[in-house]
Amino acid sequence: MIQTIKKAWGIPELRKKIIFTALILLIFRIGNAIPVPYVNTELLSNYMDQLSTTVLSLYNVMSGGAFAQATVFALGVQPYINSSIIIQLLTIAIPALERMAREGGEEGKKKIQTITRYATVAIAILQGWGYFMLMKNYGILTNTSVWAALVIIVSFIAGSSFVMWMGEQITEFGIGNGISIILFAGILSRVPSMVSSGHSYIVSNPTKWWAVVLVVLGILALIVLVTWVNGAERRIPVQYAKRQVGRKMYGGQASTLPMKVNMSGVLPIIFAQSIAMIPSTIAAFCKQPAEGTVMYHFLNAIDTKSVLYMVCYLLMIIGFSYFYATIQFNPIEISNNLKKNGGFIPGFRPGKPTADFIKKVLNKVTLFGAIYLGVVAILPLLIGKIVNQSSLSIGGTSVIIVVGVALETVQALESQMLMRQYKGFLE
């Protein structure tokens, strides 16, 4: 990875792109340090520390700690990610959007991107208003007037829209996927505070130094596992029949149909985590039940350190993995495309037998990918249970995002360097 960056830095065109990406990330980090007015950030930070097992803690990690400080970029890329997922699901449910995505070409993609932007602003309005009401109800605001509400909510909306714009600029003029890189930078910015917390824990508990070592070893094991599985794929051999067009003979070539083990990425974990954390999030905003009551035992049963939570969490990850694999990889459509282009899988007739075989392979590959995601998600929970730290429940999500984005960015750099070499050869 370091060698790739060094080689890319030596190429003037790529050097400009790297500098541009770094400047955008610098602006993002500056915005993460500017709090909106009329908010007592110290009270808010203490309140957020009590919500480490809720959905809000996941938002805080995704925003790089900006959510707990109510900064201009507090909402971060969450509205854009939510709108992208919603539009992706609607594309399958609404035939008009599906036709636009498949048959509209570049113009159709631009229209869907525009719809996603408007949806991002709409979600940012809802989340900004919800965050303002949360701070107002818990006495975190220094001013609760209409003007203060307008300033805070508009600041959140503007910040989220600006982050979305910066992500698009990185995608167009920088290196890699802009939104992913901003998410990567936000999560990575929390590393110094994690190191500081680990040091403080060792100082206050000298006999429990092994807990920090266990956490570090767990993170390293996750990084190795994610790196190993990220590029894993099942390749189905495809043979193309020869065909004559005019005086020329086409086809007769052998190819492969790649099928990634983890084709749904981190989305199943995010979805499962968001749903699994809903009961604890609701409980955090309600009065704490008395010890020994039914509600008290119920809340303990759904706590992030409980076995029941881990089992339900794992089952939801597997379910969402199959759901996203079905959305992204349609065996019938791929079988029809192969048939139209004169391709076939050796040993299987074109049409339904080919579609059935692809579906069978897809189910097996998805099961392995789902188990992998489950291990990555559950391992931090188990370590957190051992060292008595519930805040580790979102560690697996962060590791997958950071490692995945790092590998994608390096691949993007390598492909651009390869294109430059081909260009020089042709010239």
C-alpha cells in the first residue's frame, strides 16, 4: 500500500488528485471541530457517553465524534447513506425507477443521483429537527427560542449537504469513492482518543493491562480477516460459442463470472445493528425500571453484552446478507444475458438450468459471506463482554469500513497508474 502511494506521488496528475483529496478531508476535519451555536457541548458529550449502546453511538462513530459535539458536520454522511439505501430499494420496488437505472444509460444514472440528493436533504431535515428536539428536551441548549432552533437545524442541514458535495468532488476530481473516504477519515480520526482511553484504562487499572492487549489483538485479527475475505470471489467458468458475422468469426473464448464472497459489504451489519439497538435506544430515553421488575430483566436480556442479543444480531446479519445478495445478483437476468451473447456454463444448458446453478452457487457463497460478517460483528461483542466494555459493540463495523475503503482506494490508484502506462504505450 505504501509503495503504491509512493509511486502515485511520483506522477504529477495523481499527485494533484491526492493533494485535492487531502485538502477536502482537511476541510471536513475543520468542520467537525466547529460546534453549532446555543449548545452546551460539555453536557452533550457527557449525555452521549451514557448512550454507548444505542443507535446514536453508531451515528457518532460514523461522523468521527462530531455527533457528540453537535458540530456543523454532526450529521456527516449518514443522510446520504440512508437516502442511497432507500433509493436502491425503491429502484427494485418501483418499475419506473428500475427502467431508468437499467435502460436510461448515463442520463438515467444522473437522474437517480439527483433524486438521491433531494432525498439526502429531506432526511437531513428530519434528523436535524430530531437532534434539536433531543437536545431541547434534555436541557442541553443554552437558548430554546425559534431563532436558535432555526440556526441549529439549518446548520445541520447545510453541513450535511456540504459533506455530500465534498464527497462528490472527491469522486470526480480526487481518488476513490468520496463518501467512503470521508467516512473512512471520520472513523480513523477517533484512533487517537481510543489510544488515550486505553492508556487511561491501564493507568487506573494496572492489573488489567491484559484487557487492552486483548482488544488490540482482536482488532489486528479482524483486519487480517477482512483483508483476506475482501478480495475473495467464486469464479464460474463461462464459454462463448463461435459465431460468424459477415466474413469474420467471433466468440469461442473462455471467461469467468466473478461472484464476490462479501458482495453486500458492511450494509447487513449496519442494518442489523440499527434494528437490534432500537429497544436499548428507546429504553435509554425512558425512566429506568426498578431492579427485579419484568422490564428490568427484559432490558438486561436485550443488552449488547447478552447472549440473546448476540444470537438475534447474528441471525439478522445472515438474513440481510441474503436479502442484499438477491438484490445485487439476479441469476435469471445473468442467465438471459449469457444466452443473448452466446455464452454458456459448461455442463449446464442455457436458460433455467443455468439460472438454477448460478442461484445454488450464490446461496453457498452468500452463506460463507454472512458467517464472515457475523464473526466480524460478534467478535468485538465477545471481547467487550470479557473486558466489560459495551462500547466495543460497533468495533467490527468500523474495521470493515476502514479496511475496505483503504483497499478500494489503493486499487483505484493502481488502476489509474495502469491506465497511464497504457496511454503512454499507445502514444
